[in-house]
Amino acid sequence: QLQLVESGGTLVQSGGSLRLSCTASGFTLDDFAIGWFRQAPGKEREGVSCIISGGSILKYADSVKGRFTISRENAKNTVYLQMNSLKHEDTADYYCAAAFQRQVWDKVADKCSMTILDYEDAYWGQGTQVTVFS
């Protein structure tokens, strides 16, 4: 069974750090580009970060640039999202999605996509909740 599971979400104080994990079972995660998305209460799901297979191309939303880091650990079939200097506005459910690279990697622009529509056919996890309190 193909499955993607996020973990690591919890309650954390503003200014703190968390590391979210996105672990695959039933398939090899390094064959896919990965996107991290989040959805705050009452808001639309938005892209946070993405990374292509091999990890050479990364991208971050402006709201998290300099605070969040995406990385891959192939031996554990896992992609991480390290979140530092957390703010209240980072409170959301966080999701990872594994997409075929050709659907989300713009080779000409040399960047990966964080547009949800590009992950329409991706494998999605069930989400993990992050709550940042002051």
C-alpha cells in the first residue's frame, strides 16, 4: 500500500522550532519531487516549500524564507521541514505531497512548483497540526 505520513506537529511557543517529517511507505520517495503545504483555519491551502528528486533544487514561500529548511534523507525515505523562529501565523495543518518530477519541475526556470494544482495527481499525506502560541 502506498502511503505518505507526516509527523512532528505539536504545540510550540513563538520563537521555537519544530521539525516535521514526511515518510513514505510502499514507494521510494527520492523518485519524486516533494512539496510541503499548509492550511490555516479558514484559509486556503498554500505552498510552503518544495524540493526535487536529488535535492538540488529547493524553493520557499517568502513568508518562511530564512526560517524553514527542506531536506531529504533517502536512507529513511523521508523528507523534513525544519521550522525555526516560529510565529503565530505559522499555525496550520501541514501536508506533504509527492509528485512526479515532470509535473512540478520547470527545467527551464530551474525551479520546483508550490502550486497546488501541479500536485493534483500527487500522493498526499493526512497532515500534521502545528500550533504556535505566544
